Amino acid sequence: MAGTIIRLAVQDRQQVKKGQVLLELRADEQRAALQEMLAQRQLALADEGQARAEERAAQASLKLAEVQLSRARHLVESGTFAQEQVDKAQRDRDDAHARMDEAAARIAGAAARAAAAQAGANGCARWSIGRGSSRRSTGSCCRTMRRRARRWRRERRW
């Protein structure tokens, strides 16, 4: 995660242990990133709710279209209805199916966006938000963090 280093808690080439604070970052960047991810999650959840409502409406339209198609077929068999009415009822049913499929795809997309935003927010939450954020070592990123700390020291001429 990018940020401005406030304090280094380790010396150059110092061994570190899992969970040890390596450095402190200015927290406003993490706080802003966390707020943005939470807002994205809320937006995705709202979109998912709207897509679910559209799916329910499409289900009702589909049910009505199937009833109308059945009725039109029955009336065509009795000779009181033209075949084009059955064709129209068939198109209406197909349109309702397509709207249901579209709503299901929107639900899946919105759920995926909400999950991704939640995962991002969880990642941000691993950084303690306070006056300064302390990055705790997790193993794989330790070398990178030590490298960045050395570069920062060189730039500051420590």
C-alpha cells in the first residue's frame, strides 16, 4: 500500500519477526481508501437490490406471458384467434426470459463488485487506522518493506 512514511521502527538489516511493526504511514491515505471501498460496496449492494427487484418484475412478466401464450394457443386451436397472436405471445415470453437473464447477470455482477470492495476494505482494515498506521510484517512483503525503508533512509540521508 502506498503512503507517506512517518516513522521507521526498524534499522537497516535488522531482523524482523512476524507481527512486528516495521514503519508508520500517514493514515489519511488509508482512511480515504477505506472510505472509498466502503462507498463502492454500498453502491454495489444498492445495484444488487435494484437488480433483484427487476428480476422479480421479470418473473411476474414471464408468468403473465406464459399464461397469455397458453390462452392464445388454445384460442388458435379453437379457430377464434390468428396465429400472429400466438407469435406475439411467444415473443413476449421470450422477452420476459431475456429480462430475467439480464437481471440475473446484473445481480451476479453487483454481488461480485460488493465482494471485491469488501475484500479491499478488509485489506485496508488490516492497517490500523489512528494517528499513524502501523504496517505489520506478514512475511512475503518484509523484503519489499525493508528495501523501501533503506531507500527512504538514503533519501533522508540517515
